[in-house]
Amino acid sequence: MDYDVVVVGGGPSGSASAILLSKMGYNVAVVDKAKFPRDKVCGDGLSGKSVGILRELGIEDEFEEVPNRYSDGVLFSSPDGTMLEVEIPKEKQKEIHGHVIRRVDFDNLLASKAKESCTFLEEHSVIDVVKEGEKIVGVRAKGPKGIVEVRGKIVIGADGAGSIVAMKTGQGQLPPEHMYLGVRAYYDGVEGMSDKIELHFIDEVLPGYFWIFPLEGKKANVGVCMLRSDQQKSRADLKKLMEDA
């Protein structure tokens, strides 16, 4: 299978790249180990800049049809209880407002759009890159029917923190001090939320934080994250920290 571009990873960055490249006339293949829809631990927040990219991708209307919540700012709190509320000016909210949308829905929306114009290989785990001399010309992936070779003039590694593409091209993986671990849960019946996402910095996980991101109705995405290197040292139980926070 030969393409202009092979994108490894069908998450937001991979699918968005594939959609834009396809719009430019390139023949694109996306290779992902999962089958969509699939979930991922995340706060589910989209910034105003991200919403602008949705317009470029041509999926703003489809996005509005998926359950989500408008966000007009951020509420911060420090370990000593000091609060800081940052609100997008009303005259700017239409242009740069954010949203909170479940990753399972958001990622599936982007992947579905990419499937309209690209070859999208799901349940194919990339195991190696294909080289001709020093040039990378594709990837090998293990799928339901065995190993396949997907070739392209350009290979984009959008396969996350544990990137196989990065590892196989000698770039290695991110060190623990540059990675965060997090847990997240969805709650219903949450009272008193505004349209602002909340980031609460607590001593136990600094420089990480505890978050509350409002979803539609009285639903909320609640979670906590901390540096992987700190968690490895302290052996902190993130689920318990989230419950205690």
C-alpha cells in the first residue's frame, strides 16, 4: 500500500493532520492500534485556538451536534485557598471561547471525518518503520490479518507519549520528569458549577493539579494528575488523592 503521507496515530493530532492533508490533495493513510470510538483519560477541555482549528477542518457544525459544554474562562485555586478567576471578555467570547467535550466523542468525530477522505487502518499496531537507506518510507503494522506494510513519501508520528515512531527513529521516549499520570471519572448530579473549567493546585501533586471540567447538564469530568517521576518516588495512589480532594 503506497500513499503520499502515512500518519501513525488517529487521535486529534493525527486525524486533524490527515484531514488537512487530504484537503490539500494528498493521498493519506492513518494507522491506529485502536478501534474507534475509543476512550482516553483527559480533562476533555478544548481551548479557543482548538475551536478555530475545527473551523479550518470544516467540522464545526458536526462538532456542535455532539454533547459538549461552552466554556468562558478558567478558575484557579492555590494550595492556600487563594482563588483566581479568569474570564474571556464578553466581546471576545464568540471568537475565542472554549468547550468541554468527552474525548471518546471528540476523537471519534475527528476519526470519522478523516475516514471520509483517507484510508483509515484501525486495530493495526505499528511495530517498526520501513527504511530505504537512511530514509523512512513507511511503517510495518500488525493487524487482524497479519503484518502489513504501509508506505509513504512522508511518515508522521502522531502516536503519543509512547511513540513507536519516535523510538524507532532514535528519538527515544519522553523521560518520566516530562510525563504526567492522571486518573479521571465522570460524575452526574454536580451542583454549583459555572461555565468555567476549574484547576485546583494541591500540595500532594504539585506541579500537577486536581480538575473539575463542567459537561452538559449537571455532569462533570473530575480528575487529578501528577508528574510520573514524582508518583514513582512517592508511590501515590492517584485514585485516593482524587477522592480526598
